[in-house]
Amino acid sequence: MSTYAPAPAETSSGNATTVLVLGIIGLVGGLGSCCCCLFTALAVCAPIAWYLGQRELAAIRAGRAPASGESSAKSGMILGIIGTAILALYLLGIIAYIAMVGVGVGLEALKHGGVPLPR
């Protein structure tokens, strides 16, 4: 009677799982940025997930990483792309807001005779 142990199933690499987790965190951070500026720190994970996802997919195609992590890496990369787009829109909104406030302050100062300069 001979028994043999079956070969272990190929598991996804830790990098693919990391990309997926970073993509989820980045997307949640991007969506939460409009409510609380502290979420912006989480949104920084989105571009990192995008970059690492591209690298992991390239490693899978080259045979340096297991193919079972392709779906996790691809999903994380897509979430990273979406999170990066939301972060970019949020940052453009902040820049537009600061510009509008600056114009408003300048117009108000001109209405009252300009800005008094120290002598």
C-alpha cells in the first residue's frame, strides 16, 4: 500500500493580496475624502495599488509570480485606478475652492480701498 501526498495547490502571492487590500483602502479613502479630510491620507493608497498592481501583473505574465493571484492583482489595480481618479477630482476641487476664496478676498479688499500696506 503506497500513499502519496498530493502536491500543494498553488496559492496567490502576498503581493496580489496586498494590491487588493491597498486598492480597497484607497477607494474607501477617496470616497470618504469629501466628508472628512483625514480620509485623504487613506486615499494615497490608491496610486500605490495601481502601481503595485501593474508590477504584479507583469510578474505574473513573466512567470515570476503565481497565476492564481492575477484576479486579485487586477481587481486591486482597477480599484486603485478608480481611487486615484477620485483623489485627483478631490484635489482639483480643493484647488478650485482655494482659488475662488482668493479671488473673493481680493475683490472684497478692492471694494474697501485696497489692502493697507504697513509703513
